[in-house]
Amino acid sequence: MRLKMSVSLDSGADNGHALVFAYREDQILVIDNGEVCRIPERIELEKMNLNIVRRHFLGTLDGQSCYSVDLDTASSAVGGSSFIGLRELFGKVDDEIFSLAVHANQVINWDRMHQYCGKCGARTEYAPDERAKICKCCDAVYYPRISPAVIVAIKKGRELLLLRNKRYKHEFYSVLAGFVEPGESLEECLVREVKEEAGIEVKNIKYYGSQSWPFPNSLMVGFTADYAGGELRLDEIEIADAGWFTPENFPNLPGPISIARRLIDSFVDEQNR
């Protein structure tokens, strides 16, 4: 990425052309004429007369300053702009801009959640030299929270384990995932989650890749693994359905934005070699 990150609160002069990643709750403001979707510049945002609650300098992209902005919840889109979700933004802008939008979203959510100290209740302040909120009453420090989670594609020959979580808003199947608990390694979490949610054993655990997942603040760490034994026994609280599927009979799958889909597509590529 050509982004130069920063923890400063202000970058100085930007000539009005800084990119502004402006959020109203979890929706981002974009300029969209039906053909091109883009992030507004500061001079365009100022003309909209929107109420800015908080503002953070993120860094520069090819010398262009970039900010995240938290808008008042009553803000309305005007003049060819609109508010859309991050998932909807994917594919409408290039990967670097999308990554910046993810980063901006996480910074804003962190700031919203730490206006007051969780230890003593006093109002927090921005640290002068790092991305942190500090409490001058009790010296507590709050950094942006990242919640690690594992996600794993479990293979059994030409079959892949796919599950439908009860919390999914849409009727799609995906690979198994779960959050890391205190004291666990990533591999220990993977083995535990597979046993708890599917009731089976795995082997040959291999790292695949990772993805920042801002819904709201996860880091998804992807693995592949091979089926090692046991019968499917589902966690009925979380899992609605699961099964072993070949590429020829895959159910509805998650969209291309997710590492889950990349794991699934990688499995399909292996079968087609």
C-alpha cells in the first residue's frame, strides 16, 4: 500500500483535497454518479454542511492527506452523495481505498467506545504521540481493540465442510470460524472451535492468510486443515446446518469481500488442478 500511516491528530495543510472517510454510524459517505464511486475530498464535504463530531488524521496516500470523520447520526446525504455500507463499497473503489475505509471505520468505532475511562469513569483524552486514549485521573490507556478470530477450511478429499450460522442474516454457508479466548494460541483455538461447533477432529493445520474485518473490529486469521476423524455433531445454539460439499454442489456462499470466500475459492482451484 502507498499509505503512510500516522497517529497525529492533524496533518496540517491539505489544500482542501484531503480524502475524507466520513461515517454516519456504520455507513460511509461516497460520491456516486452511477458510473464512478469515490470518497469525497474535504472541500466537497465542507460544502455539504454536515455536523462533524470527531475527526482523525490517518496518514497520507501518495502525498494526499486522509482523514476519518464521525458524523452526527442525523446527517443526510446531499448533492450526488449517498451513505452505503462497507460491504457495498467493496468492488466500487480500488483495494487501497477500501483498506483505508476499513481502517477509518475501526478508528472511529474505537474512539466512540472510549470517550470515558472504563476503570474510573473519567473522560478520556487523546494521547499526544500514539493512537491511544488516556485517562489522566487513573493513568489507564486504551488502544484500538483488535479481536483475533480463526477461520478454517476443513477438507475431506474432494469435500469441504460448510456451515450455516444461525446469526447470518442471509441464507449462505461458509467455513468454520470463532474468536480466540484468553490464553489460547491460534492453533488451540482452531482445534477447540472445530470440536465445539462441528464435533470432529482435524490435522495438518496450515496458515493461509489474514484479513482485517471491521464488523466491528476483528482480525480474521485463516487456516486450512484436513479432516482427521469423528462424526458431525453440531452446536445447536450457533449452527443451523452443516455438511460436506463438493464444488459441484456448493450451496449459497459468502461474497468475494471475505477471506472465507477466498478459502473456499482456493479449495476449488486445488480440485481443478
